[in-house]
Amino acid sequence: MSVFGFSTEPSTGGDFMPIVKYDARAGRIFRVDRTDSGNGFVTDAVDITSTFKAIVDFENVEVGWIDFPAGSAPHFALVPMGAQLPDRPSLRHKNGVRFILKLAKDCGGTKPIREIAGTSKAFLSGVEAIFNTYQAEKAANVGKLPVIVLEKTTPIKSGSGDKQSTNYQPTFRISGWAPRGDLVFQPKASATAPAQQQNAQAGWTAPSTGSTRVDPPKQGSPEMAGADDFG
């Protein structure tokens, strides 16, 4: 049993808040931008794997059930972390987490405050590990939130034979602590979240990568220095 209340072990347009997506199949992080072309909104997935750095609102993590149906809007049944998990809405729903973050200027684009959600065991295990570090260090950083960076991704295999698959578990590191600033949490209903819905309606999916993986920044690189590069 994990800190989220469920297992994370690998198994054998408009005013909407924009999103960040972690593609566990390739170990890559995307900033999903939507711009008005004049003939509707255009969705652009920007790979920020090598520059990812963000202030993370771990004070307001939501946990529960998420369904990401292909070609349609996802559905959320989430509660604040620590509350009793809601009933599973359907067999399609998987355990998942959602939280907001603020990307650094080098990777945040024009809308750095975003939400991220996921259900893959690889993603959840990576988030659980860094959340535990946050829990251990937060008492020494009162009034601040952790700034995290992506150190590496590790391939995790599951299944066997022709059903074997590989996902990449992220390893995050706290590179510093920063004030919350304008990273304001706004509770949402447990149903479909607008930010995720707008991208689903636009038909966005992560670019096909096959087994290709983009390496995260190496330890000590400029992308991982300091916590003072947020606008």
C-alpha cells in the first residue's frame, strides 16, 4: 500500500488551465499548448523532457480514479489526498493522481501554471517517491513548495511474451524550495476536468515514439541549478 492509499507497484481554448503530460511509454514530458488560429484552436505538444523544472503543489494532491478513454474527454473521481477514496465509477477507471505545478521560465511557455494527471504505475511510483521526499523535508521549509527536476527515467518491464511492455519510471529530485506565489489551487468537481477535456476534444495524444526515449538532464547541468528562475 502506498502513501496514496493504493498500490503503485508495477503489475506482471479559453480559460481552461493548460496541462503537462508524462508519456510513460517513452519517458518524456510534454507541455500541451493550445493557440487560437482564427479558425479554431490548434494543439501543440512541446517536449520539455530535458528542461523540465517546476514548483509543485504537493499540499493539494488529489487521488482516486481516472478514465482516459481514447478520443474523448477523461473522467475524474478524485478526493483530496488523505480522504477516503471514492467508489470506482467503472472498470475502465484506474487509480490516479492529479496536482498543479508551475513550470520554470525555460520550459513554461506563456502559461506556466498547469495541471498534470496520470494513472500509469510507472508515473505513480515516480511521483510517490518524490512525494515521500517532500514529506520528509517540508518541516524544514515552512511556507514553501518543492522545486522538482527530472533526473532520469528507468525502464520497467511488465507482462510476458507478446504481451510484454516497457514503461519508463521517472526519478524526480527536489532541487530547491520556493514560495507558492501565484500557484493557486482551485478545487474542481470530481467529474471531467476542463483542462484535460479541452485537449481530449482536440484529439491530442502524445506523439508516436515507439521505443525512442529522450534523456532527461544530467545531474549538475544548468537546467537543474537553483530555484530562482520562475517568473
